[in-house]
Amino acid sequence: MSVTVGTPVSSVMTNKRRVGALKSLGVLTVGDALTYYPFRVTDPVPLRSIREARIGEPMAFAAEVRAVRVSSSGARGNGRLEVVVDDSAFAASRRQPGAMARLVFFSHKKQYLDWMSGRLRQGTCVVVAGAPGVFNDQLQFTHPEVLTVGVHPTSRYRFVREENQPLDVRNASLGAPTSPRPDVESPEEGLARVCRPRPVYHASSRISSDHIHDSILDMLRLLAESGDSAASEEKEEEDSRARLLSGLARAIPDILPERIRADKDLMHRAEAFLNIHDPVSTKEFHRAIATLRYEEAFVCQTALLQARAHAGHASAEPCPDTALRDAMIDSLPFDLTGGQREVIDSIAADMSRDHPMQRLLQGEVGSGKTVVALAAMLQAVGSGRQAVLVAPTQVLAEQHHRTIAAMVDRMAEQAAMDSDGHPLSAPPVILLTGGMKLAARRRALATAASGEPCIVVATHAAFSKTFQAPNLALAVIDEQHRFGVEQRESLRGKALSGKAPHLLVMTATPIPRTAAMTWFGDLDISWLTELPGGRKPIRTFVIPEADGHLMGSMFAHIRQRIDAGERAYVVCSRIDDADETGEGDVLDETMAEPMRPVVGDAARSDAGTVAPPRPLHTVVQIAERLTKLPQFQGVRFATLTGRDDDATKQQVMAGFASGETPILVSTTVIEVGVDVPQASCIVVFDADRFGLSQLHQLRGRVGRGGTPSWSFLVSQAEPGSLGEQRLAVIRDTTDGSTIAEEDLRLRGAGDVLGDAQSGGKSSLKLLRVVKDADLIVDARERAEALLAEDPELDGEVELAGAVLDFTRGNETYLTSS
């Protein structure tokens, strides 16, 4: 059978249980296995004789089995296998006297002990790797790695490796012996296998890191054999690793152009895969990772640049008339910031052209993105076209509709005139949501379908087939990461002209500028960092939950603000005890902790356990707890979660806004689109377990009415812990871009824009958008140069295929392909 990277794992593995375990990790094909990268590599294990052993430090040696004893003890019949080994011949090669040590194995399974004792018979030559300990004043290796050697125990060994020096790796690791017994044919081969760096993979309860490693090595071997079968006979004297590499090179063609690979001193793709999953040294492992990381950056940037070029060739309806837009700006009861004016002018220039605008607007919470979006929509409507604004939730859509309608009405009341002296009439502002009554929904759909110039504010209903806007010239997507590309692209088919609408995507999610080049490299990017006049900085405090005095002071302060007519949010990540996953961007307690380097046998063990994370506070629990506090006697509380239906959400928010229930205990459902100017305090429980970007978003829910505001981050983080460091970042800065940079630096490219855009389910598995910023810039420049010479990549067939695969598998990165 010919094996390729697209061959299903189930076709090449007979162990169905292991196939199922790999499938649960997302490994379905041979290619998936190759890109299931280890998260670290162990250090090489040094060679030492038994007399050179250092307690607790990994080592490897060759020896002969002198005695074997199996015993059972305890009521449960736990068994114990003791093997006494003698390293005299090996020690002599290191000019050391020989010594004996015990290898000890425990198990309640008799079959395991019988199997091990059958392998380790008296007189057998073995290679041992493990960390020595002491028991009853005797040197002991507990559950070491043991390989049996296919030589007579009296054979003369030749050991040529000094401690920590390179070892001859021929026939090591991948050169599987033809006989089922022994494990290796020589001590040199066995020592090469156990001493080499070992990749360590994210495992599960169903499959260990070692079994993942073995499976990937098997697939590499099968790929190499398939590559060799299509080629001429190699020289017999060629060593097994070189044969393996030559076969892999035929089965796994390179993607990067040769001149770029040579210029950057990168490995061939096949060589990189081999050195990641079967490294000769840690240096070669890291060089291989660097190769595939650069490949990811280059393919990603090439795809984004091609998408941008293709979008530039599309046609759109020009919208040059700015009279309505200018009238709205003149009617505002406040002055626009310099940043808002600059972005509005950029959008105006884009929309006046006959090819579609492709722009991302990233702005701090409360930076005035809605005014900018309305200016763009009025430019479209003033030019005789239609515009649609799509929001991710009904609450946010209704809020946008109220805000936009009020601003348009204010503009009309001031009796503005167009350039010919005629009064400007207010365009219709239509709301379209899935929760509307049928009659209202039909009226909204009919108005849009008529082609009448109007503004449509919609939820996902805008993507349905029943929504038609034949005169559509502008689509504004709010909180763009909550919509898939297929949904966004469906708006292209709404206009009867077949021309693409101008596209403005907006987000308040803090995006590092370095990350924006990776995620939105096909868009023009505008940034709003200046807060409108009247907004005051929010004061942020980290409150240790164990400090009862501080907690009491915080609650007393909130009561003072409630008595002054203000409002307060209290946020928890979970609804109740039955809510296992929660609604927020919650990290595992161990996720953000730095990985400690583990070497040798300790790194190969999957027996370690991690304490379960502490339980998170729930909305139900905290609401009940707060109502009993003396500080809140006589104060009414309301709760809001993602489980509530739209009618309940509207009722709860109305009561909160009116002051009937001035304290709202909720999940992170309030993160986006909730605008209550009287809200001046927000408390976030378990704040050390939230992503920093989400904490910044939540903090932006207060301080919207021009009054002083406070954000309290209640934490159980230990002093000096990473959790405490993370909260210090959000406490000390209100710059969303800086916070996002720190969030990515501390936890990797996690959920800054949601899992679908973090690389977790995409082709980007190695690229780190903050640490690799310089690498991304270099890849982009080289991709630009390549595409300038060969726009369709006709001369780079493999790269063109990789770009196509990337585009198909990473639609969320290509906002407007």
C-alpha cells in the first residue's frame, strides 16, 4: 500500500484502540500526525556507569542481568519484580570498576510481571535508562526504560561515546530490528535510542506521549518506504537514517521556494519533520521547529497577500456623496476626536472608489466606533445605496438600532440641506432580528428588498436567504470574530448588480498590532485609541478574596455608589454548579504557569497527576451571598446569564438601567453591547482565571456616563504567582493593545479572537504572533517580492497548493478572500 500524507491513520494502523485515541486528539491522517508537534524535547541522557550515578539525575548504561525475582505482597496482590544487573563490561570501557544495581518494577497485573521477567532473564544483555534512587542503602532504579540487546553477554563491547558527546545514531530509534526479540541488535544502538533527546507530546488518558511518539515514527517509516518504492535502488551501504530521509523527501515535497530556504538556512520540509519527531540533538530539533514555523508564516502571508490582491480586482459601487454624513456630524452634541475624523476620512476615500473597501476598525471600548460606522453608512445611503450593520446578539443589535435612529432623527430635526439647498430627509433605520414578531419582520424584509436607500441593523438574520438588499453597497460587521467567512461572504450575493459591497469590520477586542498583521493581513487597519471627551479613566483594584477587610470595604463603596443613583455589575464565569464549562474566557489554573524543564525518564512518564483546579464562583452562589450582606440590606439584585431568553434579557436590562435592580449579577454575557451610563462599578470574581483581554472588555462596561468609575478584580492568586502578575498588567494600564500583547505573551495565541482564530483548529500551530513578529515581517516582505514576480504562483506548484489548503482550512483568517 502506498502511503501519503493524506492517508487515513486507520488505514495504516491495526491497533483500533490507538486509532480511536489519536482521533480524539484530532489526528485523522498521516499529515495530521506529522503536524501534531511535541510541546518540548527532553535533554540528552548522559552515559554513566553505576559507580558514577548521581541520585535523582537521569543516566544510561549497559549491563548484564545477574538475578531475577518476582514476588507479591499486600492484600490486593500487588506484585514486584526485582532485577539485579552488573555493568562490569560497560564500566571497564569508561575506566571504572563494575558495580551492581537493582531495577524494580511494580504492578498488580501478573501478566505484566511475567512478560518483563521473560524479557529480562538471567544472562541477558540490557541497556537501562532512568533516574537512580536509594532504598535500604542500595542503588535502585524504579521503572527504568529497559531495552534488551541481541548480543551474547560475553561479547566484547565497544563504547566510543564520552558523557554528553554525540553518539553514532545509525540504526537508532527508527531502525526497527527485524526480529521481535531482542529490542536492539547492539549496545551502541540501544544507548543511542535511550540517550537521544525525546519529544514530549500533549497526551490524554487514552494514549501516552510515548505511544504517540511510536505511532508517528511508524508513519514516518511508512512514508519513507513509499517514497523509496517510487525511486531507484539506493546504495546498500547508505545508513538507515539517510535512507529514511531520502524516502521522506520524495514523499513530502518542499513548500518553500529553494532560494528562500537557502537564504534563511532552513531544512527541507521532510528533514524538519524527521528532526522534530526523531531528533538527533536538541539543536537540530529547534532548527526543525524554526523551519516549519517560518513555513507557516510564509504560507499565511502569501495567502493573505493573494486574497488582498484578488479583492482589489473586484468591482464595487462607488459612494462619493458625503452630504448626509456631514449633516450627521454637524448635528452631534459633541466634537469628534482626531482619531475618529481621520478614520472617517479614510473610509470616505475608500468608498468613493469602484473597488470594494476592505477595512478593519479596532477601537477601545467606548472609543466611538458606532459614530464612525454610522458615518460610513450615511455615505452609502446618501449616494443612493443601502447599508447593513450586523451585530452578534439581539441585545447589541437593538442597542445599535436605538443609538443610530436617535442620531439620524437629531440630524433631521436640524433641517440640514444638501448641496442644492433641498432639505435632507432622514433615511429609514430598520431593525431585523430573529426574535421579531412576524409582521414586523416582514415589513423590514420588504423595505430592504425594495431597494430603497436605508440602513438595516440586523443579527444573523442578515445572512438568511429571506433577506435581500438589491441595492447593498456597504456591510458593517460588528465584533467580526463572531461570524464565519461563509456568513460574511453571503452578503456579497445580496446586491442585484453582482458587485461586492464595501466591507468595514469592527472589533473592541484588543488586538496586538503584531497579531493584526497575521490575522488581518488582507485588510487596511485603522485604530481608535483616543477616548471621546467626558470619558474618565477607570480605576482598577486587585482584591485578594481572602482579605475580609478589603472585601468589606469594596462592598461598602459599592453601596455608596448605589445610594448615589449609580449601578454595579458583579461578574462570575459560571451560572450554577451544573455549569461545568462556564461562559467566560476562563483559563485552567495550570494553563498560564510556566513549563518547568523536565529531562530524561521523568519527562517520558505520563503517570504524573495535576491537582484539579479550584471551583469557580457561580452567579447563583454569589447572588445569594451578596443579598445576605449587611452592606446591601434593602438593595434589589437581578441576575443575567446566557441561558436567559431574549425577552428575559430585555426585562432584566430595563430594570437595571432604570435603577429598580441597581446590582446585576451576571456571567460575561454583558461583555459586549451593554451600555448603561449610570454603571460606575464592576466586580469580577475569579479574575485571575480570566483572559486579560476579556477583563479589559468587561472593565469597559463602566465609566460610560462621564462619572468616576471603579473596577474590582477579586482574586485567589497566590502571592508571586503568574496569576498575580497577569492581574498587575490589567491594573496598571488601560491600553488595550498593550494588554493584548501581554495576554498573548503570557498564555500564547489563545482566545484573543476565539479558538477558531487562535490556530487551535487551523494550519497555524507553531507561529507565535507576538514573539515571531520580526519573522512575520520578513515572511511578508519575501512573499510580496515573490508575488510581484509570479502573482499566481505558476512557478511554485507546491507553494500554490499549500496556500490553497491554508485558505480552505483557515477561512476565519481571510476576512475577505
